[in-house]
Amino acid sequence: MSRGDEMKDSFEENIQFIKGVGPKKAARLKRLNIETVQEMLYHFPRDYDDRRNTKKVSHLVAGEKVTIYGRIIEEPQISKIRKGLSLTKVKMRDDTGSVSVIFFNQPFLKKNLTMGTEVMVNGKVKVGYKGLEITNPVYERVESANSEAQVIPIYSTTEGLTQKEIYRMQKQLLSTIKEFPEFLPEEIIKKNRLCDLRFALCGIHFPKTTQDLKVAKYRLVFDEFFLLNLSLLSIKKQFKKQKSSIALHIKDDVYEFIQGLPFRLTSAQRKTLDEIFDDIQRTTPMNRLVQGDVGSGKTIVAVCALLNCVLNGYQGAMMAPTEILAEQHYEALKELLSPLNIEVGLLVGSMTKKNKERLLERIAKGEVQIVTGTHALIQEGVVFHNLALAVTDEQHRFGVRQRASLMNKGANPHILVMTATPIPRTLALIVYGDLDISTIDELPPGRKSIKTFSASKKKREDVYTFIKKELDNGRQAYVVCPLVEESESIEAESATEIATLFSHTIFKSYRVGLLHGKMPSKEKETVMNAFKRKEIDILVSTTVIEVGVNVPNATVMIIENAERFGLAQLHQLRGRVGRGDSQSYCILIHNSKSDIAKERMKIMEKTTDGFLISEKDLELRGPGEFFGIRQHGLPELKIANLFKHIKILKIVQQQIKELIEVDFEGFLKEHPALEKKLINQLRKIDDEIPYS
């Protein structure tokens, strides 16, 4: 399979040396993260063109995805609809009639689809202005409209690399490779009645029947979940091996502090605090996740844990993803703990060199007992006197490596991580599988539910009238836009445009502020502080305010182009209001006719339960970036879907628990192929994770 007609029986061979590839194609494949034979074979089809079930033009029905064969009967017509959007329209005919086929932003097709060309198109049928049309389909030139019908894989591709080329490469590899190295133990393959790896890879790329595809997919999904769960178990066991010299005893003063709070902790908060206190009294470092909905009171739980750490004579740290949130935690900790003579410091990137050096010196001496900050906390030069507890807020914004770096700042300190992105528990075991999990699933009593409404762009004036009413009552409002500046390629509202429009026309008698991620940190901080001090009435912002900002007087949240956000993000944004005693409102302005977008708006109107919303988000969108898998450091799932394949996930988790968890190292020694695969997987997750 290498140079000449020879081929190594190895999945690890560089794809460049495969017959018919070469340096140029290898460079293009690298853009798809394909460098080896194995990576090529695991570049799975994103869809299939089932040419066995072709349709005639006269039988087309709106809403169906179809494959039709025919001949181009008119020269392609190109029209520019708006900036960044052009349409290429062609007409094709078979022996029963003709239909229009429309492609977006592909003007080059004018040369490819000339009159008389025989083509196959595969796409969705829609109702157009002049009858049915097929929009933005996959197409292929064919020598004859009567080509042999078959199931054709459709791959994600890149510039300079066609579907046909990937198809041919996969065909060649699968027909030439002699051995497909199994890594799953034989007993697991037999117990789960899994097909062998050769059948799975052939079946996923070139299925002969629907059943073949189903069997192949089950095996590959099982493999992916098995390796992912095994990797997380390995990481967890490595953390558990690390002995801490710090056992933090629970001090009576902590309970006195809790009794003195102006509110009572909920039962969920108390249960979570008990779990944390149980962990930190052990010599094994705590490695716990606290997940809770927006406003459920995670921060006060962390404050109690940090207080207990200081009362034991040690330092604590709290890391947040943004300077705004870090400062907010700093202010909250100061307000709560200064009466107890506890010194709190703030370490962020925008500090002056002189102030930073002075603070670092005090941290190293132990004079600052609790340090809040951004990722500046884990940079070189930050030395703690005796760090015993490290808290990271909004865990989905940090990776495994960053958490490990924070651990290295002390003698294996206890780790507490928090997230306001609720995840169904079974799935949380995957995303945060290396952590013990606590859930705060109730809101403090007396907190008013945020009233949520969706409105089309036509209702914007009514929305603005409502905002004015709230502002005139002394309240403040957020207006969130998906873009910083106007874009030629994306039709959506921009924060700079809206802020200019508001300040010069609609809301010119009110104070309008602008906040977005491209602004310097100091400028962002100035704007946010002005909003907190009620010096700004309307804050026009991008999603930079998504995480943690607390302004109790803000009672209105307007989200422009709400259809461009997932449910989980809409819920996070909505959580910026409803933080005071007054009734708060969230209005979703949208301009979408898609069924999924409409369903999202309905869900947001019906519920403020973050856990229910997270399940619906998964159902509608799939896991994608909702889980922040890339940020967390976990490998991207190529074929498994955390929502659709939940039954397989549960089977895998149960079997790993039964077969492997008790004698992890012994099991791996008995199965060296699996151990090798696991080591490679761990390297992909993070090169700083210890493995032995």
C-alpha cells in the first residue's frame, strides 16, 4: 500500500504515501485533520445518497429529500440577492417533466452545469415561486442518466478535494488493507454481539443494506464511547492516586457564618456543601463539579468552602473566565469575608506591573488568604504560600490542562469546579467524567420567574415602548446582539449599529452604553461598572455578558436575532436579569421561519428550568458546542451522539464499571492493544494528563 504496489498492514502509515495521494492531496487532507490511514478510514460519511430509491420529476413532493437523474435543459442563471448571497439556478429534465435546481454561492457551477449535461442531484424538495424546486443539493455529473443505482457516501470535504477523490481513496484502502487491528477485548465483542472492525468500517463507508449500516454504526459508536469512558476513568484514577497532605477540618465558625447570612441556604445547597465538606476532610484531593442553574446559589457554597480553608490556616483561589466575573467574585468575597478579617486579592491581566508585583509578593508570603482572578492565576510567576483549595467558575470555559495547572500551584490542593450550564446527569458523567458531581437543582425561595416572550421583527416598536416604560420606572435593560459589527456575509443585528441607532434616535433621551469582546479590558470594565452604578440605562452588548454579571436593577433582556442562539445560550443570557426583587422580562426578537427556531422560542417561553432546557437543546441541536467538548479538552466525537445514542452510552458505562473499574491496571495489562489505544487517546485529550 506504500510506494509502488506495496502496502503496509498498518493504520499508522502516513496517508501521503498511499498510492494516488501524494504531497498535494495529503496537504489538503491535513485540513480535514487526516494524516494517517486510520484517520482517513475514520473520516466517516456525513450522509448517504441512496440512489436505489430515485424519483421521477413528476412524483416529487415538497419536504422530501430525493435523488433524481436528468439533463440540464437551460444555461445556468446567476443572480445576486444581497451582499454575500448569490443564487445559481439551472433547469433539469427527465422523461416525466422538468424542475428548477438552485445552488447558493456557487457561481462556478455555470461552467460545470452547461446545457445538455447529464446530472444526478440529491437534495430537499421545496415550494418555489414557480412550482417545486430542489435547493442547494449534492450533485454529480454522470455519463448516463441510467447509471447503476447504489448507496453513495457523502463526506465533509475541503477546497481542492472532491467527493469522488475521497470516495476512491476510501474504496482503495478498504480493498487493500489486509488486517484491521482489533483493540476491544474479545469478551466485550462477544458479550455485546459486536461485528468485527473490518465489517464495521466497510459497512459505514459502503453499506450494502440498511441493516449493514446499522450494525456497523453500533460497533463504531460503542468503540467511541468505550474509549472516551475509559480515558475519563484513567484521568480520574490518576487524580485519586495523588495524595494531599492537607485534610481541612470543618470549623464551627463556618456554621456560624452560614447562620448569620441574610438568607437561608436551600436544601440542595446544604446537600452540596455536605458533599464538599466530606471530600475536603480526606487526604485524597477533592475533584468535584457543582452544576446548578442560573441563580441557584453556587457562589455562596464556594465561599463557605473557601472560608473553611482559610480558617484551617491555608490559602484559597477562585478562577473565573473573564475579568468582569473575576472582579464580581472579588467584590462578593470582600463584602462577605472582610468582617472576619480575611484578606482577599484580585489578580487579572489588565493590572499594572507595579500592582501585580506587589500582589504576587503578598500571595507568596500568605498575606492574601483568598485570591480571585482570571487565567492569570495559573501563569508562571504566581506562587502561593500554601494553597489548599482551588475553585474554577464556569468550568465549561476551562480545559483539563488549565485545571491541572491550577492544581500544580499547590501541594495537590482540593479542586472545586462550578458551571451554570445544566446538563442531564447521565450525560454529565461523560463531559465531566473525571469529576464527582453535585447538583443544585432548586432556586432560592421568593425569586420571581423571568417572564419570557418571543416577538417578530415587525413587533420591534412595541418592544421599544415596553423598554421605555421599564426605564422610566428606574430600571435598566440589556440588548444583546449576535455580531459586534455589521457583516456582509451574515444577516444579523450588530451591537455597534444598534447602539448608534439607539443613542441618536429611538432612545436618545436615555443613556446608552456599548460592550463587546473586541474592546480593551479596561474599557469593558469601565462600561460594566457604569452599568452597575446605574450610570447607563441601556447596555447594548454581544454575548460577552453571558457569564456571571450581576446587576439586580436590570429587569429587561432583549435578545436580537434570537434564532441564531442555541437554547442553552439563550437561557444563560436570560439569567442576567431576574437577579433582584422586581419582576424581570426576556424578549426574544427573531426573524426565522424554520420549525426548529420556532420550537426553541416556544420552549423558552414555557420554562425557566435549565435542566429541561438543556435536554431540549440536545434534542433539537445535538451535543455540538453545547457541551463545550473542545474547550473541556475531550476529543471530538466523530460518530457517537450523546443524545441519540444514550442507550449505548449507558451499556458502555455499566460494563466499564463491572469489568474494569475495580482492577483498572490489571485489565489493561491483560489487553495490550486496548492499553496502547488508550494511551493514544489520552495524548489527544491533553499532553499534560499523567498516565502510567
